[in-house]
Amino acid sequence: MEKVVVENLLSDERESQIRAANELANLGTKQRQKLAEKGVIAPLISMLHSEDYEVTEAALVALLSLAFGSERSKSRIVKSGAIPALINLLQCQNISLIEPTVAALLILSSCKANKLSIASSGAIQILVAFLNEDNNINLTMQTKLDTIATLHNLSTSREIIPLLASSGLVSSLLQLIHCTEKSSEYVGKAVALLEDIVSLSKDALQETAGTSGAIRALVETVEEGSPQCREHAVRILLFICKSCREKYRGLILREGVMPGLLQLSVDGTWEAKNMAGELLLLLRDCASYGSRNKQSKHEMIEQIMQEIDAEEGRVVDTTTLRLVEEMIAKLST
């Protein structure tokens, strides 16, 4: 069987190549890895350049099966020249080919040895374009999630962060967060990726802080997102506030962050509670920041309530008061 698969892939007969690629995809893991060692990757990559849809699709599926679960095969596929062929497929305007191509890049980008090759190929700009609302390609939600996951894989390499920050990705993510249901998995993945980038790039952080509507979208995410999503959002707001407290403190407060922040400090994840408490203290009067250990619980509650009244222009209700008291109790333990 293995010998026949190799021979058919190396043949010039269309039907034989398609049949061999399909057979390869259906083999067990050990058999597939044996075939990878016997040189089937090169002919499969050659098939990716075919103008015949069925040939290309069969080759894509076979390469996906070879790459899955094998770091060695992932590396070998990229070294054999797969990336230029995959980039061409991303630009082909055929959704039926684009979607498995994105899936292939997702798998290949999980290998550390492949990240720089993928990032320097132009893939980032194409993937970012897929996230934009005004693109002309109607991708499935799964492919959009795969796109974000691929960019996330690349973001784990510090060398690639500048490329991501300068690609327009920040703007695309902020647009996505602003326009999409905050509790969705899509927004959750987008906020997590945005956090990765702003945590390592001052340019990305400044772009996020300076983009109109960005702080409001993040505040809404703190209020409406999933538990992990809220954690990522509050961390980004914390980065923004710490980057220039004098400039952003008032802007964050004016977007009505207090109710969501107080709620998060009580019922968020462990990390979210800590960050919510830290951000809440940052948003207090400048002169008192960092002095919580010198204040009584009553004084801290009174001062925080004054900050909420002053910035939000409303009388604090009993629910908000209860949340403040609970938050202070947790900070004091």
C-alpha cells in the first residue's frame, strides 16, 4: 500500500494522484509518518500549484493529515516549500480552498520552527484582511476562529510581534470586538490575541488606547464577556491606564467602567479579581493611589464612592455600594 501511494503521487496521472492523496489521508498515524519519511511531501506540494480544484483539495487534505500531531512533519512541510503555495491559495478567492488552507496554516504555525517563515511570507497581512468586516470573502465562523488562532500562534514569538503590530491587526481586532456580541467565542479569541500584542508592543498599546471607541468596547466586554474574555479585557484596560494614568484615567471612568469593574472584582476569575482591584485603585484620586494599606475600610469605600459619583454623575445605588464593600473586603484580606 505505502509503495503504491508513493508511486501514484509521483506519477503524472491526475486520477492516480488524487486517489493516492486520499488514501494517504485515510491511513493511520504511523503509516502516514512512514510515508513522510519516504518523500511524499514534495509531490503533494507540487499538487498545490495545480489549477485543478480536485487535485489541490486532495493535496491539502493529505498535507493536513501528515502535519497533524507531528512536529517533524510540520517542519518538513514548511522546509519543502509549502508556504508560497499556501499563500497563493489564500489569495485564490475560492472559499472551498481558502478554508482548508487556513486550517493548514493553523497547524503549521503551532510548530516553533515554522513561525518566522510563515510570518515573513506575507501571510499575516492576508489573515488580517480576513478579519475585516468589509472583506468580500464570506468565510465560516470556524475559519475566522482558525485565522485568529493562527495569528495567536505567531504572537507567541516575540520576534513576530512588531510585524503583527504594524499589520493593521490591532485595528481589525478592535473593530471586531466593537461590532460583535461580547459573549461570543469570536470576541473572546480576539480580546485574548489583542492582549498578547499590547502586552509586548508599546505601539500596539498606544494604538489601542488612542482608537476611537476602543475603551468603550473594552468596558462593554468587561461587563458582558465570558469569564476569560472579561479577564483579558480588564488586563488591557489596566495596561492602558498604567501607560499614562493622567491621560487615560478620566477616559476610562467616563465610559462607565465602574459597575462592571466592581462586579468583576467580586465574581471574576482569580486573576480578573486582582486586576479589577488594581485598576479600581488606579482610577481613584491620584493622591491616594498606592496608599490602601494606610486607609481604613470605611475611608476607602467613601473615597471610591466619591470617585464614582464625580465621574459618572449619578447617585450610587445600594447594589453598587454592596459591590464596593465586597471588593474592599477582598482587597483587605
